Amino acid sequence: MRKIALAAKGALIGTLLMFICAGVLEASSQIYFGAIAVRNQVTSSMMVLLEWGPVEGSAPQEITSFKIYKKVGSGNFEEITTVANGLVFSGQLQAFFSESGEERQKEEIINWLGIAYPDENPGTGNFDDILHSILDPADQKYNPMQAHFLSRYSRDVARSLGLAYLDRDGVPAGSISYMITGILNDQSETGPLGRVTVDASAETILPAPQNFRQVLVSRCSVLRRQIDHGRIHLNWEVPSTPEKMPSRILTYGYDIYRMEKPVSGACSVFDLRASIPSELVKINSVPIIASGNTSEEGLDSYQAIDEGDFLQSGTALEPGTTYCYYLVARDLAGRYSATAGPEEMTVPDLEGPVMPWGIDARQEMVEDPQTQESIPKLTLVWDQVNNINYLKEYGESKNICGSST
């Protein structure tokens, strides 16, 4: 007996929680199934990217392949393809990245490999072999967490792992529904593992991230204010409510851009989906993965940090200067969401010692060496300002900050 419950059904994403009572699949296997309408940058034709996979862990091993069904408008579902559950061979991986319109996908994965594996000298001639070894469980380079993130980072990696399909042909404008089922070891077919409907009349654009802002993590701790000095901590809201889960599942990560020079007036408004203006610099080298929302205050109350480019070029952010910042989410197709910002943020200038404590005035009479008369002398003394003396003074008798900081 098989019981299937549809947990979250919407215009962009379908999530299914399967309970298989007959022992065919382990109980509580959770699979997401999403669709994004994208435009081929070479042919300008519309395509639909379908991605699926486990919310955690890996897809059930009992599923050997996935069947994809398609319904246009009010028509009937028709099978369009079968996708093997698992890694393809290196030649097929290269073929995915070589298809028309996948040029950006290839460029980005080569850039990522260059950062992660610089000794391999990845390029167009060898990137497929390097990438395949990273995704292959039998290879010593394999890292399951890295393979999972790469499948979210690149749609062609997801296709290579049997976790995505790009519907490139015959995608009409209007409403299109897709359904996914699984083929088991005994060649039997499961019920629907997910259904999703997408409007292929225009590209699917994720909404701009919400509540993009600057935060001070040191709060009221004078000893910790050096953490904020000369750097900007940034935070934003990660979708977490049920109605926003489609956006979260379709989001791989985030990129933050800053005006290269301090602001000298109003910040310019940019739509980063179209292009990246030359006056902007990206502060993160790889997409920022935000697994959830942070605490409201304290040392963990930020998602990203901007310290300038001190390590690379020797230039740091100048305390007291103000910059314009922009935030975009990156979807599973590698495209940007609507842009959050601009937000003006000022580099904190908090350098300076804490206020001395334990100050004592001592008066004594001393002899004037010239007149030999006794004259009063006033001496000021205080504790040395260091962590040990600070804790001795305030650690037990005064609540400086909440325990969260």
C-alpha cells in the first residue's frame, strides 16, 4: 500500500513527502521539484529548467531513473523524457555544457574550479574531467556536500547528476505543467513525486531579497567594537514562511555588489539582471550560501561581511565613508533576482580605547627642592586597560551586554 501526500503545491515549486508502507522506499523521503522559465541567450527561445532532488541527503537508491511528463494548457500529461538517477559519463557532462546557450554555465564552472582547484589549471580542454572526478563517488576528490552545492550552483551539474532536465524544444507561451515519477529497481513506476506549473510567457524572476541592511555585531561591548571597526556587516531576510518556500528552494545563493568609490550624492538605482555596471565591485568571490536567518543581535547576526580588498590589493574600507550596496539572489538557472537596494552603509569608525576605570586621586605633601617648603601634590592612578582587569571590574557586578553577544 502506497500513500502519497502533496505537501506544498504552487506556481513555481512542488514538494512531495512520500511514505511507502510496503518497504519499497524508506519512510519520510522528502523531494523538491521546481521549474523556472529561462530564455536561451543565443537563440532567444524560451526554455524550462526542471530541477529535483532530496531536501537533505541523496535521492532514494531504489529509484533508478525519473520520468518527466508535460501538459500544455488544459491538455493531458505526456511523457517527454527519462533521466537516469546518477552521474553521467564525462563526455555527456561536457555535452551539456557545450549546448547552445550554456556558455555562461561553462564559464562560471571553470572560474569556480580555478578557485577551488588552482593546481589543476582548469580550462575548456580539461574542466569536464576535473568536474567529473569531483562528482564521482568512486573518486578520491569526491565530496558529497560539495557535489550537492555544485548541483544547486550549476544547472548543467544538476543535469549531469540526473537531478535536472532542460526542456529546450517546443516550449509555447502560456501555462505548462510538469510531473515527475520514479522508476524503481523492479522497473515499476511510482506515483507522482511532484507536480509544478510554470508560465512560459516570460522568464521566471525571483523577487528581491527583503530587509537588506547593515548591522553592528558588537552591540554595546566596548571590547568587541573592533569587530565592527573598518568593516561592514550585512544581513537580510532568508525566505522561511510557507508562502515564501518556493523562492527559497529556487535560490542557490546571493551576491553583493558595492560602489567602488564612496557615495557623493544619491545612490544610483541598478537592475543587475541586465548587466553589472562597471562602477560596481562584487564583494564575494563565490555565491553566499545562507541556510537560514541569523540571530537578531550578537556575533552571529550577519550573513556577509565587507572588509574591502585588503588581502588582494592592500586597500581597505576607510572608516567614516559611505558606500552604496546592492543584493541579488541567484536562482538555479544561474540568473539574478530583482535587485535589493541601493542601501547606503557607512563604515564604522570605532577605534579608540575603552574608558578607564578605577580612577583614584592621591594627595600627599612633598618638599620643594628649591625652597625646602612642603607643598601638596595630587596624583591620579587607574587600572591598566586590558581584558583581565576589565573582567575583574565588570564581570560579576555589572551586566554590560546580553549573553547572546
